[in-house]
Amino acid sequence: LAGHPNGLFTLFFTELWERFSYYGMRAILVLFLISETTSSNPGLGWTNSEAIKLYGWYTALVYLACVPGGIIADKYLTSQKAVLLGGSLLCFGHLSLAINDINFFYFGLVLIIIGVGLLKPNISTLVGSLYRKNDLRRDQGFTIFYIGINLGAFFASLIVGYVGEVYGWHYGFSLAGIGMILGQIFFILGKNN
């Protein structure tokens, strides 16, 4: 990070924790859906087919939401405000999944879809805005930023997956939410850099 704008540090850790929360939740989502309701770690007892359909729709909607998320930021908000709002929605969404109630489960998924749609395209825009046009460090900055994404995704699958499987699905969802709260704190504290 030496020689790069201070804001890259903020965005690196914000995105690291956002990806930790997102991929951590994804790591246990289907397992939670198909776990028997009467097991020691109860889930929703869905069939494999039902769980994969929801997972597929959820994943598709997360990525499709980035299109209106970018438009909303361009026309009505700034990228910074969109990231802040998206991060807040993600915090509430992940923590809603931690509540053992089907209505909170669906509500949490909707909040996560909208939150990622606002955060994901706009945080990348913020990384690009840290550099002047034709700045040779820009490509390096994006590489550093993507390392944060990969680190968050890698550790999420291991840590959230383990906690969800061993201690309970809702503890795993809680851990993903805590990760997003950390990302939001990094962004709020460093947003003026």
C-alpha cells in the first residue's frame, strides 16, 4: 500500500470484510436450507432441488442488482453514499439471517441483494477515483484491492463455514454480519481519506 492514496487502505479493508460476509453466508446457505429441522444443527429441511433453486436466484439477483445500484449512485447518490447505504443494508441483512425466523430469513436475503447491488459497483468506482487519469499506479491499486476480495472470500469459507457447521447456522450468519459491521466501520472511519 506504500505509495498509494490513503483511501486504498480504507477500501481494501472495507471490501475484504464485505466479501467475508458475502462469501461466508454463501458457504453455509445451502447447507442451512437442506439441514433437517430435527437435527442437532437444525435448518429449514428443504430438498436439494429447492435449496439450489433459491441459491441460484439469490446469486443471480445479487449480480443483477449491481446494474440499478450503479445507476442509482450515478443519478441520485454519489458512489460514496451508495457504498455507505449498501454497507448498512448488508449489516442488517446478514444480522437478519441470524434470527431464527423464516420471515427474517427472506427479509435478510432481500437486504443483502440490495446492499450488494449498491456497494459492489460503487466501491470499485471509488478505487478508480483515487487515481488521476493515466496514473500508472492505478492498475496496481486495483490489484491490491482485488487481493482484499480474495482474502475475504478465502477466509470466509473456512471460518464462517466451520462456525456454521459446528456451532450452528445462525452463529455462522452472525459471524458474517459481524464481518460486514467491521467493513462498515473501516469505511466510515476512513471515508474522508
